[in-house]
Amino acid sequence: MSDQDLCYMTAHEALRRFRDKSLSPVELMQALIKRAEATEPRINAVTFRYFDEAMDQARKAEAAYARGARVRPLEGLAVAIKDESYIKGKPTSNGSLILKDFVADHTSPVNERILRAGGIVHIRTATPEFSCAGFCWSRLWGVTRNPWNTDFTPGGSSGGSGAVLAAGSTTLATGSDIGGSIRIPASLTGTVGFKPPYGRVPEEPPFNLDFYCHNGPMARDVRDAILLQNVLAGPHPKDIASLRPALRLPTEMKPIRDWKIAFSMDLGLFEVDQEVQRNTREALEVFRSLGATVHEVDLRWPKDALDAATDYLEHIFGAVIGEVLAESADDMTSYARDFAERSRGSTAEAFVHSLNVAGQMYATLGPLLERYDVLVCPTTALPAVPADFDQSRGKVRINGREVNPFLGWVMTTPFNMLSRCPVLSVPSGRASNGVPTGLQIVGRTYSDADVFRAGLAYEEAAGGWFRSGGARPAI
């Protein structure tokens, strides 16, 4: 088996091979580190490297498998951690010059669980400053690029995680999603990303109390996303919003024959690129081939839904970023500074209106999902924006029409508003520029298994992704 085949091996296959001793965690980690070193100069997706520590931990995992010891769920697997959450004694920059020297004094719940499960953190992955954009560049780390076409962004804010998965530099990765920050990079890099329902995965204050915000898994296939999600999920003593009991998802699920799938190309809110539409329609044919029926629906959502989402994000997320504005504005990126400055105009009335709009949206989606098993729609309305795009200065056009450069090209944020709905993003194809496109599978509130069941069936029928050289980025 070539080093590249090792790098694109699924987590569940690697674990099987670790157990039957046909592969060593050391062998896999060596291949991943070599791959990261080879691809990093072009994609720039890694912030901090822990290669020596990772090799030491891989050798310990190898010894555990060799002696037949009881092993943990992620024993010996490489997990790339978004440079946003904390690991005690390690730096966390959040993509900001302001935090370039910050070292965490504790470990975040999600990372605590990964480490306890035997996951090995070999790299931290790049984010836009304070994770407040759908692209991935910062003044501290520079521009992160999409492995499929380096002229374009891998998305954000978990863009580094999506990029290293697509490049074959890690087996698993973490993300967080407040407006689409897991699903956007999953779509743009051809990977799988899951936005859990609110409270399913613990978070730290104050964002554990922000129902738009979710931690979740990123992977190259659906079973791997389930594997990591099962490690992350469950109540935590320091998160009052975390749900009891812990949900454990199976990795084998029944077919979806006779399922009823609701479909909307634009959610009634978006201009959608023609290539995204083409790939979405081809994905729908895969669901039909599985015996499901697909019906186009009209959600009748308020036309100011994206404005309401912006008001909400500015009121809480923007205010948190705004705390550093007075003393550190000159060190901030243009887009983070603009976001923080706009948050100063936020009002309680606008915030309450955003809640009312979310209620209006669920008043149509909730009853619809009583009649359909899931809703599907594109993940993003455009394959990607340029790698160095700046939402505070640039313009986005889709089909010749100018759209909002903040939320107008991503179709994810409505489901942060409706945050109790689980959402899985899976690949739907690639555009002519080589950049992948994605499909969102949206479930009933807290019905995580439904979106994974649909995702597994779709993935198996589509033949999976990244399985051969032609299905991998040429980087």
C-alpha cells in the first residue's frame, strides 16, 4: 500500500488494521506527517505542529495493540484540532495576532474527550480570525487554500480542518459551527461535516449558551464522522446546556427505501449557482435510486431571514469579538474589525426580532418534517469564493446577481437559527473549477440518526469519496 493510500485510509479501516496488526499506528502517523510536510507549503492549513509528540503517542498505541490490551475508541488515530478550542499548556491563536502568545490553562471538553479516547493531536488547523468568516485567512497565519484548486478558499471557519482532510494530512478533524463553519468547509473540500443539534456536544461559556453554536466532527466519510461524533457527544459537568443521556449512533443502518425526502434548491432565500444546481439534482437521483421519493417543497420562509441571522450573530458573537476592539483594533483583520464595529449598532429589538423570525421558520419546517423523513438542499450556493476573499470589502455574484458577501453565498445559517435540527453535509460533486460542492441533509429536531442513515445510504450508492488517485486533489 502506498503512503498516499495510507493517508486517505478511513478511520474505521485503520482501526480494523491496527487490531489485526496489518498496520501500525506508527506507520500511519509517519505517512500523515510526511504528507502534511509535502502539502503545507501550498495549502497553508496548519498552525501548530506536534509531530514528535504524535510519534511518541503512536508508538505507545502500537505497543497497546501489540500486547492485546484493551484499546480506546480512537486509539492511535490522528485527529487535527481546530485552532480555536483549548489544550492545556498548548498555544491557541484563534487566527488572531492578539492571541499569538496565548497558552491555554485548561483543555476544552471536546479535546478532553478526544485525548481520553486515544486520539493523537499531531496538528492544529487554521481558522479566520475569531472564526467569524466563511473563508480562511488571517494576518497571523496568512491565506489557507483549497487543495482542489489553490485559487479558492477551503471555506471557514473550520477551513484548515477541511483542507487537511482533503489533502490527506489527517484521518479525522474537529470543527465548530456558528453560521455554517463545519458545513461550509466540508462542502468546499469534498469532505463530510456534521452540525449536531444544540446541546449534543459540550461547549465552553459563553458560547455553550448561544444556540447558534455547535462543535462537531469532520471526516472523509460518514462512518468516520459517526465514530468521532460518538466520542464528542454527551453531557459535561461544566456545560449546563449539554444533553443527557449521551447519544451513541450505530455505524450500520437500515436502507432508506420508501423514505420521503423534501427538497429545496434555494430555501426561498438564495440565488444558487448553476453548477451547484446541476450537482444537487444528480445527488437527488442517487436518493431516488435507493427507493426514496423526492418532492420539491416551498418552505415559505420570511424574506428577511438572513438579515435576522446577521442581527443575532452581531448581537452575541460580534459583541464578544468587540470586547477587544478598543485596545486592539489595529491588530485585527479587516473583516473581524468590521464585524465587531457593526455589532456596536446591535439592538435588543433586532435580537428579539431574530428569535421571532426563527420561530416563523420552524412553524413551516417543523410540520413539513412530520410528513417527510429529511429535507435536503445545497450546502453552499456557490462552489467557493477566492482564497483571499474579504467579506468586508469584496463582492459576491451568483448567476450575475450580487448577493450578500457575508451570508448570501452559504446556505447553512438558516439551520443555525433552527439549531435543534441535526445537519449532515456530504459531497454532491465538483464544479468546473475543480472545487467540490455539497448537499445538506436536515433532520427533525434531535433525530441525529436519521441524517446519518440517509448520508450512509447516499455515500454507499455514490461509491464513496477519496478512494483512488483520480478522486483526490492533485497536490
